[in-house]
Amino acid sequence: MNKTNPGNFFEDFSVGQTILHATPRTLYEGDAALYTALYGSRFAVESSDEFAKLAGYDTSPFDDFLVFHIVFGKTVPDISLNAVANLGYAECRFLKRVYRGDTLSATSEVIGVKENSSGKTGVVYVRSTGTNQNGEIVLQFARWVMVNKRDVSSRAQEPVVPELADHVAAQDLGAACPPVVPEDWDNALAGSSNRWGDYKVGEKIDHVDGMTVEEAEHMLATRLYQNTAKVHFNQFEQGKGRFGRRLIYGGHVISIARSLSFNGLGNAFHISAINGGRHVAPLFADATVFAWSEVKDVAEIPGQNGVGALRLVTYATADTPCAGFPGRADKGYDDGVILELDYWALMPR
Amino acid sequence: MNKTNPGNFFEDFSVGQTILHATPRTLYEGDAALYTALYGSRFAVESSDEFAKLAGYDTSPFDDFLVFHIVFGKTVPDISLNAVANLGYAECRFLKRVYRGDTLSATSEVIGVKENSSGKTGVVYVRSTGTNQNGEIVLQFARWVMVNKRDVSSRAQEPVVPELADHVAAQDLGAACPPVVPEDWDNALAGSSNRWGDYKVGEKIDHVDGMTVEEAEHMLATRLYQNTAKVHFNQFEQGKGRFGRRLIYGGHVISIARSLSFNGLGNAFHISAINGGRHVAPLFADATVFAWSEVKDVAEIPGQNGVGALRLVTYATADTPCAGFPGRADKGYDDGVILELDYWALMPR
Amino acid sequence: MNKTNPGNFFEDFSVGQTILHATPRTLYEGDAALYTALYGSRFAVESSDEFAKLAGYDTSPFDDFLVFHIVFGKTVPDISLNAVANLGYAECRFLKRVYRGDTLSATSEVIGVKENSSGKTGVVYVRSTGTNQNGEIVLQFARWVMVNKRDVSSRAQEPVVPELADHVAAQDLGAACPPVVPEDWDNALAGSSNRWGDYKVGEKIDHVDGMTVEEAEHMLATRLYQNTAKVHFNQFEQGKGRFGRRLIYGGHVISIARSLSFNGLGNAFHISAINGGRHVAPLFADATVFAWSEVKDVAEIPGQNGVGALRLVTYATADTPCAGFPGRADKGYDDGVILELDYWALMPR
């Protein structure tokens, strides 16, 4: 009998099924240092224990996207090893701060299946949950992927398409946010004089800087997340494929864009939710990533007086500076756009 | 007088001589994180403190091969700086678990010398020992290298060739293994439903996945191990040599192969001994490494009822998928084979 | 209003002005491991807690240059984002040991401004100070950079050029040095049998080894230091510039040279001061760095009987082995020289 993991095919998923993913992972100082070296992120809360404590954390927490990548990575061998495409995310909420020494595990529940008309593939919807060593949920998100069928002639499952919210409601934000006291927040140390109240709906911010990506970097990152998707690592195989190149993990693009966004959003210390995300085009090594953001909404968070929420849509591009704010175009996206990410970030008031 | 290390030449070694190697090294979380980022290893014991504790460890231990590379690296400036070739390993035993904060030092004893008929080189056999800060032996192995003579006309030493075991006996395994309770071992979290009893002698497992190697990666790894062998780092010099390329440290190949072997051997949580190894051909950056393993023997370990041992021979290849199990051929090895590693891995029963 | 950091221009600096830099940074095990992986440094004090304690440290301290790069990196967004050139360093003193868990912050005082005759640029002199979480100064240095004017027609400031010492005096050395007891220092573990008394003024040491640099490596390093200088990261932009390449952070060259210098200066365990430094030529990826050092002075340190100081000038080169000691030439420097660094290192007596 085959002892290697063939991944799951469309027929292997059924609504209500729960999958416990392998390889619990304890996060430590080393993960934080690597994350800094990979993206150069400069948000003060994730950089300094002292700053984090003044902001109400026990100590410096892990970057929210590092937590996301770790939990996401665990789901790959079971959910998306045979994925044709990652179609989307929704309802992603960060629910608990993650500190050094915490151990993360992941489970996924299948919440939808829908065979495509071709009969060759289907869309699988899952809700994935990351928990810490105390069983507390630190992160939850829905995603849907297009997966190959094992057997084209197999009978179609009854389609179930879950209703997923367009965006996380403001009242559901802030679960992982500490009790920030705005007067204790030092703008100079944080690197920005702009607080929540300084941002207006419709405002566009070019993050200016660009970061070129190397093969070694995205592979180091993706392995750190123990994400096993084959397309990121195997040039021998990828060289024969459609692009002739290794594809860079979409989460690597997200983290680069987040890091670049410090220049303009320096006080956006915490990602509270991801409303949705689309990897518009693949990224390959040697390209330079740029980013810009639009403020889509501003919201108060019930019961949290020290912080406010900004709904941001951040676009990342490849080899395309963002002074002209490339984004959605009539039929899709402007040239160069590789990522559209819609999320809620928190800022001190 | 020259203050730089010229390394030792064949004439500098004599049987019975003991060498204390430089640079004791304290291992920490950062080393573990880098190891994960470099190889993407997913063995649960090395990934999770919680899982490790349930398996009987105090906390998550360091990967056995990381320990090996650290100890090996220390021996390089004294043993193999002038080596023409690393000829082999034998009798390698992991004797003590290594945890965060442990400091490793290394010594080597010369156990054999044999001049080659050319008069230009000789083979030196050493037994190297890694100890922790309490003086406990964590690792011991024999290796032999071909070393240049300083002076071709120097008189040949009396040849001494040590007898080295073909393989470590089963009764000598398990010294570093904790008291695993099979019922407490969670297959789903570990990522494999196959236990020791599910593997049969002669079984061959293609580990399927491939990993492309970048120059930056192998140099980061080899520096992390403080291995100073010049051939890995200096393209200016290597560019003029036989291959025109930097040679990748053989241990880097071992760690890649071990990481790939998770897919098929996910419960092989601990390397207890290395019986022998051969770097069949050099690896260069940009190649994609694949691997497969054959079960050469299965053994119970006296006094350890929770685990059993698998004697595995893992072959790694460059740019050669392993569905056809490339390995030994009539006169040597099949094309593409770069590593043959014979070792004992432990699995829960 | 623009929310991104445009950096400061010449007109924004005035003598006496103090700037608190953003992003305090807690250093941990992960930073040390990455530093080892990036440079392969083998100095025993920074490698082993046990060795460091015997030398009088509380535990293994961070590498002095890592501390320098972290503090330097913080100053970049405010001081040198619009710099045309880094002109020099002086009066750099390491004043306090930095251990895991320490949080570093940085401030700079403007100590000089002088407009260039072109009217387009000016030289800004700052004294930068790194402090730990207790407010203790760990590092202080002066540097001067050429900065663009915002407006060529703006009126020239009154020029102020500070007097900076040619070198740090011996009596000002040793503030961060523990009370080393020479008898407790193990040469074999340290990797060198040469103590302070074995080095003579005028002695030249070729450090022999070469290290080739990859794009991924210098970017990982520079991001680890949260240094945001654009020229290191953005190939899209740099590709259009004078060199067509990303420039490698000068501090990366310093750390490579320091690491190479282990081979010949293995007991130079601590950098106490940097007298001056010049980045003679830029370094680009794929080049191989070599280094050699000259002993410029030897000095006793008042009140520290266990150690002595060596004033060293280390030259680094690109693709130029250093057996011939390439350095200053009649009109500048010999071909291949990229760095001249004048500093005080301490050794046990």
C-alpha cells in the first residue's frame, strides 16, 4: 500500500467532514527573527517587547500573517495538494494573540462542495481553524480551492455552496487586540504620526518602496511555514510546466505587501480580519514587488476605545511602481497587479 | 609565524592522537527555526514542544542531523581542511537528546592512517565525539578522509586500518530515544498512519517530492554549522577548479533527503544510528533533489518496547525523479544518484 | 497630506537637533542564529554560553557588529534615506554588553552641517546613540553623509564641522569588556594559540578564505537590521541606475570581513571601538570577498589587566585574494579594495 500522501481529490471531500491536520508547531524567537529577515517588517509591536508591553501585550506577539501562514501551511497536505487553483479567502478572523512558545495546530471543516461543469474538477470550501496548546482558537478562516477529481466519471456530489460574508463586521473585530491606551503609544518609536482618525475613506497611499524577490527567499519562507505545495520548490518539474518557473506562495506576496505598507500605515499594528483576497497573477523570482492601499472604510470597535479599525484594500504589483494606483480595471485588473487583499487593520486612536 | 590555520596534512596525524576542536556552540530556538526554513522538515517531535512531551521528551529536541552537522562542522578545520575527499562514515550513534540551550563541543581521536601508493596522499581515520556542557556524549562517529601530504618525499607512516562495523547492531540503538508510549502517539498529528510494524524488509518508498537548491541556501546552512570547508563558499576559487562551481556540503544533501523522506516515513521520528554513507556524486546549486528509501532491515530494540527500528537505505538524486528507484548499478550507481545513506530510524510500534 | 516617509533633506537638519528613531528592537536567539548563518562567524564568545561565562560574560553576548547594524539601521529612515553617499564613521565605541532579550533604541544628534559648493547637496554630521531598555548606552558613533537638498535655491546654513578624533584613545576602550582572566581562556576551544602579546605593530595577516555573496543573503541581512535604504532591495529601480545592480549594505561587507578575520585573529573576541571606516567601492552580488589586516597599534587598557587592545586596519576586497595585501595606493586604493576599516579589537593577554 502506498505510504506517501497522494493528497485528497474532489471525491474525498464531503460537507461536514472534519480534518485534523498534521504537524503541530511551536513558534519561537527564531521564527520571529526569520520573519523579520524575510520581509524587513518594522511594526514596533512585533519588533520590541518593551513597546508591545506598553501597548498592552504580555510581550512581543508574532506577526499576524506569520500565524496565518503557519496555520495555512498545515492545511495544504490535506486540502490543496491537488489544487488547481486557490480561489479565495473569506471571514478570516484573528482571535487570540500568539506568543513565543505557543504551539499551533489546525483543523478544517468542509463547508461546501460543488463540481464544475467540466466534470474534471470541483470547488471545495473549508473553514480552517488554528488553535493553541490550550485549545483556544487563534485564527479562523474560510477558503475555497479548485481540486481535481480522482476519476472524471465519478458521480457528482450534491452541490453545497456556503454563504460567506462579503466582509467581517466591525463588531466582530478586535478579539486578539490588547487594551491599547492611546496616550501610552509613542508615535516616534512607532514610526508614524498618523493615528486612526487621520485616515479617510477613499484615501489612497502609495507605499513607495519596492522589494525584489529571490528564489532562496520564498523557499525559505514557505518551508518555515511547512507549506508543502509542490509548485514552490521543484524547478525540475515546474520547468516543464506552463510558466517554466517555480510559483511563489501567495502568502509570501501578502507578507511583502504588508511590510511595504509600513511606509504610510506605520501605526496599523494589528491585522484583525481578512475580508477577502485574490492572487490576481502569479509572482516569480527576480520581480520587484510594490504596493499601495486604499482606505475602504473606517470603523469604531464596540468596547474598544483605544483603537479604531481601518478597512484597507492593499494591491501588490510586480515590476510596476504604484504612484498611479494600479488596481481593478474594466475587465479585471491593471497590468502588473498580482494581489488584491481586503482586510481590517487596527490603529491607536 | 603564520597565524592562520593551514589545516593538518597527512603527516600531522598519528594513531592515538586526540584533537580538541574549536568553537563550542550553544544551540537555540534560532537554530531550529533556520533548520526548518532550510529543509522544511515536518517531523512532529522536532516541530512541537507539546507533541515531543507526549512522546517522552522534555521538550522539542533538535533534529538529529542538525546535531550531526554541528559536531561535524567543528572537526573540519582540523581534520578535513586539506581533504581531497570525504570517503565514508561508520558507527555513528546518537547517544543523548539535545535540547535548546545545550552547548556542543567536539573532539576527534585518530584511529587509523594509511598512505596511498601514489605517495601524495593518505587516508586518515578518526572517531569524532560530540559532548554537551555536562560532558555527556551526544554523538559519536567514525569517518575517513583522503588528505594531502605536506611533503611527497616524507616517509610513510606504519599503516593502521581500523576495523569498522558494517552496521550498528540493533542492541546498540535507542540510547537517545525517550520512553515512547505507542498509545500516546497521535498518527494524525504526526502525519502518517504507518507504524513500525507496517514496514517490511525490501519495501521501497519513493518520496515523490523534489526540492531545488539555491546557492544562498546551502551557504546559509553550512555557515550555520560553522563548517569552514573552502569548497562551499568561494566561487572565485572554485570557478577555476574541476567543476567550476561551489560544491554543496554533503550534509546538506542528507538533510534534504531526510526532509523529503517525511512523505512515506512520517513516523520515523528519530535517527538512532548511521551505518554508513557515500556521497556518490557532487551536488551543485540549481539542481532539484529527489529521494527514495529501501527498508533493509527491521529490528526490535532490547528494553524499548514502545519503538522499533528500521534500517533504511535512502538514495538521493539530482534532477532524477525516483519512481524507478535509481540506486546501485552493476559498476557503481545509476545516473543521477548523489547520495546513499544507510541508517537506523526509530518508529513507534 | 503625505503619510509616507520622504526622508529628511539637507535643509531639515540643524545643529543641536535630536532625532528619536523608530522601531525599538528586542534581540533574541533567532537574531544570533541568523547572524551565524549569514557570516559563519566562529568567535567562541558569541558561539557558546559556556565559553562566554568563563570569559566573564553573563551569557553569550551578541556580536558587536550585529549591535552596530541594528542601531545603524534605525537611523537610516531619518538620516540617510536621501543620502547620496555614506562618507565616514568616527568615534564609535561599544559601551555595554548586549544580551538576548535586550531591546535597543536609537537617537541621533546633529553635530554638523556643511553645504557643498554645488548647492545641490550638503554634508550632515550626526552622533548616533543606541540604548538598551534600561536607558544605558550600548553604542555611540559619529557618522557623516552627503544628503540632497530639497531645494537647490534654499539659503545655505552656517557651516559647522565637528572635530572628530582620528582614533579612539586606548584609555577609552574596554567599557563593554568583561573581566577576562587569561588563565581561564582556552586557546584550543577559541581556535587560536595567539594572544595579544603575539601580535606586533606592522604585522600583516592574510585571512586567506573567500566568501561569495548572493543577493538573497545581503537582503536577508539588511532586512534583519531593519535597514530601509532603498538601494539594497529594489532591482527594478536599481536596474536603471548607474550600476544596474542592487548595492550591498556596507555593513554586510564589514561583517564578512570580520568573520573571515577569525582565520588569523581567532582570539580577537570583542570589538571595542571603530576609529574610522571607508567603503572604497561598492560590492555587488556574485563577487567573492577576501580580507587581510594590519596591526596598526597595540595598547594596554588602564584598569583591565586580562586583555590588551590591537588597533587593526582590515581591508576587504572583491574577487581579489589578499596574499599581496592590496590596500592604499598612491592615489587612492589598489584595485579590488572595497573596504578599509580601522578599529580596536580586544584579546586576552
